[in-house]
Amino acid sequence: MDLDAEDSKLVTLARATRARTGAREGAALRDLDGRTYAAATVDLPHLQVSALGVTIAMACSSGAKGAEAVVLLGDGEPSADDLAALRDFAGAGVPVHHGGPAGQLAGTVTS
């Protein structure tokens, strides 16, 4: 799968964040202003948030008004709940490139 330079940067950020933390998933999101947010899955006894959920929360709490693209690296496709949260934040049609932990992409879905 060929990505443009900006989406390739998201792959690098998601892969590095997941590897650094040893988390199940890593995600990166680019907002409408070109700012990027990278996060890993949070799995604590009293708090569980997917990597994509954390990136959405980071962007939202930073004042972002939407998203241009997302990369999710981990065990599979984004969950229905994560896609619904992305739609709530950024609307329909945001590409979510997904793939394995090492950064090999498997496909793209949209919010």
C-alpha cells in the first residue's frame, strides 16, 4: 500500500509509540491544521482506552476541529466503537490506515 509522505509519517509515529511502550496498539492522527498526535493503548486496572481513542482525546482536548487521516497499528482493524468516536470527532470519511505492529499496512477503512 503506497501512502503519501504525510501518512507515512503517521505510520512511523504509531509504530514508534507502540514499540516504546510495549502496548498492544499504537495510533497516530493528523488534524486539519497538520498537527499530529501519537498514542498507545492504555490498559490499567481502572482505565482502558484504545490507542485510537487516546489520539482522538488528545486532538479534541487540544482544540482540533477534525482529522485528515489516522494510522492504527496492532492486532487488526479498528473497532466499531473507535470508528464511531472518530466520526463523532471528525465526521464521516476520514481514512484509517491499519496494519500490524511493525508498520506493515493491511488496508484502509473510513470513519
